[in-house]
Amino acid sequence: QFRAPGASSRGAAEALPRRCAPMSADADEAESTSLSLLNEGVISLEGLPQISARPARLTSINLHCNRISTIGGLDHLGSCLTSLNLSSNRIQVMGGLCHLRRLETLDLSCNEISAIDDLAALGSLRRLLLSYNRISSLAGLLQSHGGPLEALEAYGNQISLLREAEYLRGLPRLGSLVLFRHGATNPVCGEPGYRARLVSLLPQLRTLDGVATTASRITPAGAPTLPPPQPSLSPPPTTTASSSIDHHHQPPPPPPP
């Protein structure tokens, strides 16, 4: 179902063929491979004509700020869709993703999701955006272990335990993790040793909460690394004349007369 509020006459006009300004090949390609319907009152993906009309070439879908409550109707896009943005909707359950094997970017931020799920088949997923939900555990990321996931954003959730980071150890390419940004946080970010623990546990990280991990200089034990001692620049102590005599190399006594 699809509704475009306040656009009855304008929508009808736009539906007419454009004979005066033929669309260029580049514009045609862009329209054929991407779909963007922002704040258009979309309540369901099932049967949405803009999706079903060109399934063979659609690589990017952006349905930010609509009223979608479930993910579905995308199975036929499994061989082409690489980017899916369903942020700021009403989604409560991560599902309907198992056929999107080429998906590289998934944005489900600003929804009502309480658990990470349905990632096992997403073997191409590189960016996962889950900020501003109701997530309390990262256990669902076990389904992505060994995969190419490089960036995870989950600030503005309810993750409270440091041990949740253990679920990220099987993500060898995870270079960016964001659990705190712009004042949006998780309870775990206030735990003592939060940053040191995560940097130590996840050596593959390059940035944590937008800050380079190299700045932390954390040892495997979790203690800050001290700089190496610098060589002394002070002059060596002076010696007295008596102390500089080498008693092992005294000249032999003169022969007796």
C-alpha cells in the first residue's frame, strides 16, 4: 500500500509522459537502479509498485521516515539489491532479509527493534546501522561471524554489559564501532574501563565512538602503555686525576745503580 498525501493533481501530472524533455541515458539508469520515497506515507513493502516494476535492476531502496512495520516483499531483489534504508519507520522485528545475499548496507536506525536477527544469509553485509532502537544485546551478530562487516552503529540503545562485546570478536573486518555519539549512548558506555576493555578485546577496531583506537595505546592486559625510556643527555661524571691512573700499567721502577 502506498499513499502520497496532498499530491493528487501534481501526482497525476507527473504520471504523464515527458515528451518535451527526454530523459538522458544516465538519468534513466539512475532511476532504474535506485528508489527513494522519503516521508511518503508508505505503510508496507508488499506489492509496492515502485519496487515490483523494475526488480531486475533495483540496487538501492531508501524509504526513510515512513510507516512501515514489517520487512517483506523483497525476496525477488536478492540478486541485485545492495543498499536498503528503512530508518525512521515502525519496524519491531528484523526479518524478511534472508534472500538479500548481495546487500552491503542495511539501515534500520530509529525503529522499535529489540533484537538483532536474520543476518545469517547476508554474506555481503559491510555496514549495519541500528541506532535509536531498543536493543539490549549484540548476540544476534553471531550470525555474521566470519563475514565482511566493517562498520556497526548502535548508539541510542540499551546495551548495558561489557561482556556483550564478546559477540563482536568473530568479526575480523570490524574497523568502526559506535555505541556513543552526539549524546546518544548505551548504559555500557558509562562502565569503568569501557573504552580500554573494548579496544583490548577487539584489536581489529580502528575507531571506537569516532575516536581512533591508537590514541588509547592499550596493552593486552588493559593497562596504558608507558613511553620507552629516553637516553640521558647529561654529561658523564668527571673523574679526579688520582682515579684516572691505571695501576695495572705503571712504568717499571728504574734499575738499581
